[in-house]
Amino acid sequence: MSVVVWRNGRVVHEWVRSRRGDLTASARFRIASISKVVTATTVLRLGDAGALDLDRPILEDLAAATGWPLGDPRMAAITTRHLLSHLSGFESNPDLYFASPTASPDDVVRTILGGVLESDPGSTFEYSNANFVLLGRVVEMITGRSYVEVAQAEVLSPLGIGDAEIVSTNSWSSGDARHYVRPGRNYMELLGPAGAWVMSARSVAVLLGALDADGSSPHLSRRLARMMVSQSSEGVDDGS
């Protein structure tokens, strides 16, 4: 366990404990879906810079760029905002990421784009890794650079976060917190922008602290920082 308390722009408390006593405050953890914060911030930084319009449909462009057609005509209405807020209509489908040891990242994207939506875009909230896997490809399409390169340049490096990395399922560095992995798994490769970042608890605190919309120097414009922490499904009458 690694605990960091961040207050008023700085770390005020740090505490580390491990059964074997071998973890330090710099230990990196697989931050799982906190990775989505990195991806969302990267996308919103591009929005702040005018590189993309959050409300413009985006998946027809992505299908054209990848050569993988859309399996459901309703996908043509999906916007970047739909993907960011899990209002796209994509199903959760955890087996695609956690029970597909022979799949590649391209297989996953091809499967998502070629599938059928569970609901009309904008009508229903459903948390789905598909949204953020696709956002990583949108970043690459817009910038012509790798998702990792853009995330480092737009978010992590400006914040001085130097320990963040996307790793494979069975890659470990000295000092990392080791997570149990069943043989034959490849979930980190398949999740990518949705769940494959590793970083220390201190770095997570720095990342989240920089997104405080009421702070003195938010990493995003005040408008987008406030939007990022606002209810995304207002007006969606799906019982969620």
C-alpha cells in the first residue's frame, strides 16, 4: 500500500507499507482505470488547443484512417464527448480484454468498430473500456504521433511526472509493486489507454492535483477542468 495526501498544491503526507518491507515511496503500481484520467486529460488538452471538436462525430474518420469499417451505422454519430463520458452506446464486454489471450491491440479495435452498439449514442450511460481504447487511436489519428508520445508531451512531462509508463502484462521494473498475473494473460496490451499505465502514488496525486478546476493554475482551461468533474449524463433517462 502506498498513501499520498495532496493538499494546496503539494504532498503533505506519505506512507508506504508492504508485507515484505521492500516497497519505497517511489514504487510504481498498475493504476488500472486511473489510466483513463491520463487519456481524458490528453484529449481535453487537444481540445483546448483547437485540435479537435468534442461534439463532432469522430468514428467515421477513424474507420477511414484504419481501414476497418463501422459495423453499426449508429456509430457514425458518436462524438469525442460521447467516448469521454461513456455515452457512446458501446457495451462493457470485459471478455474482450481479460479473456482474449490471442488478440492483439489491432484485433480489439477492429472488433469494437465492427460490432453492434447496445444503445443509441447519447442515450445511455455504460462504463466501457472500448471508449478509451478508441480515444487513444483518435489521439494518434489527430496528431500523427503515438498515443504514449502525445500523453507524455501534453500531460505527464509538463507536470514533472517522470515515472509513468505503459507496460506489457508481464513487464516489471525493479521496485514496482508486483501484481499477480495468471499465465497467458495479455490484458495490459489490450487495454492500452484505458488501463495500462504504471506510476507511483505520488505521481497520481500530482496528476489529480493538476486537474483541480478551482486551483490557481489548472492544467486545463477552467472551462474544461470543470466539465471534466461534472456529471456527464445529465438529461440521460436510463436509470443510471
